Amino acid sequence: MSELLPNTKNQSEAATADWRNEANCLGSDPDTFFPESKDRRYAKDALAVCRKCEVKDDRLDHAIENDEKYGIWGGMTPEARKKLSRRSTNAQTRHRIHKSS
């Protein structure tokens, strides 16, 4: 089960405990958030729980900052997080290029 717990190396223990205790998924079956299939239909239950979660953004930030490769975090699948990260990196690169020209 410990392999399903988030990597919290970049966050203080208090900050991590805070969003964990306030998350809608607290007490849920972890298998819901780590579906075996990449088919988005299998993630729909987890995404529905995340949709109304007050700490969704904190969980998403955590997943991106810690490069969580698996599971539904902050209402996003791994594929969606990867696209979001790529767009952010591309925007930062464009900004640096524009600034240096």
C-alpha cells in the first residue's frame, strides 16, 4: 500500500497532512484513483470525487511537483497532467526566448 501513497519529499509534513485530511477522497478505495486501464472511462468515478474537492489544486500541484506518473491527482489523469506540464514548460521557454530577443 505504501507505493500508492504520494511522494511528499518536496512538501512539509504539516502541509501534506493538511490537504490529505481535507480531501474528498479521504477514506476512499485507492484502487478508484489508480485504475489499471488508461481508458478515461475507468477513471470517471475518481474524477467525479475530485471535481468537488476543495483541495483539488493542492493535490494537482503536488502531483506535478513530484512527477507522479500514476493515478488520478487533482482531477487529472496522468496523460492530462503530462500535457499540462508540457504546455507550462513550452510557455516558460517561449517567455525566455522572447525576453532575450
